[in-house]
Amino acid sequence: MKSVYEEVPVFENEKYLLRFVANDDANDLLEVYSDKNAIPFFNSDNCHGDNFYYPTLERMNEAIHFWIDSYKNKWFVRWTIIRKQNNKAIGTIELFNREGNDYFNHAGVLRLDLKSDFEQSGIIEQILKEIIEPAFKLFDTNKIITKIPLYAIERKTAFEKLGFKKSEELLIGIDNLAYRDYWQKIS
């Protein structure tokens, strides 16, 4: 298997396609990242103050360029989530192997950003079921983690069905802040 930083795999099922983010995604993703109801579900821990609210096409394009450059620098991979029914992007998934001085050292971090209309347990489960297991190998880890805030009931239900369990451990950020609400799946 090639390194994920040489070739980004495509994942799909009957309803959703996950493929590497592209500049052409900007108009669709603007609807996601300007959705004020979606922002509370985005994981911005350790993101240098970025809350992922991008209200203009210019700001959305800047973010996509940063994501593509980050991939080239082997910092993380970001997939666009395409709803096949209308061939429209409804969100993104970011994954990377995290280096840190805490319990979550070398864990694969999964960040899921969805337009609020799609923050439903069945949809989340369908989107993630194809990428979770390959993520362990792609990111050379035995642990995948994701942040699920207390109020994210639909997200919690989906991740539980996918085998994730709440961790009591705190993630210590590069800013030395302690972040909570992480869930994990161990291979």
C-alpha cells in the first residue's frame, strides 16, 4: 500500500464519496463553513485560534489552499465528502498521526466537519464506515480519536456504533491547554 502522502485513496459507498479536497470544492464547502449551526461541531483544538468559520469565498479558498499545502508538507490529509445524490460537497474529513507528550501520542486524529443538515447519526455512520478501518494502516496507528462534545448527541450515537468509546484522558495541545471530550477506537 502506498503512503497516504503519495496517493490519497478514494472511499465510497452507495451514497457518499470521499476524495482528496480540491480547489473546485470551494463553492460547496462555503455552504458548510459559513453554516453557523455547524461550527459548534467542528474540532478546532490545537488549530491556532481558527474556528473554521469561513463566511466568504475568498476565505474558503484560502483554507483549501492551506489544506492542500498541509498535505504536501505531510501534516494532514483532508477528504471532501460528496453526496452522490446531487454530486455536492457536504463536508470534509481530516486525518493525521498526532505527535504529542500525552496519552494520545501517535493517535490518528479524525476531524469531521459537516453542514448542519447532515449532523444525523445514520448519515455520519454511513460517511465514516468506509474510512475508519483503513485509517489505522494509512496513518500507522493503533488508535483513532475524535472530539465529540457533550451536546453532539447524533455524532456520539454514530461513533458508538462504529466502536468508539469515550476517553477520560485529556489531549494536551501545543499551546499547553488541556482539551477534553475525546473518543477513541483501538485496533
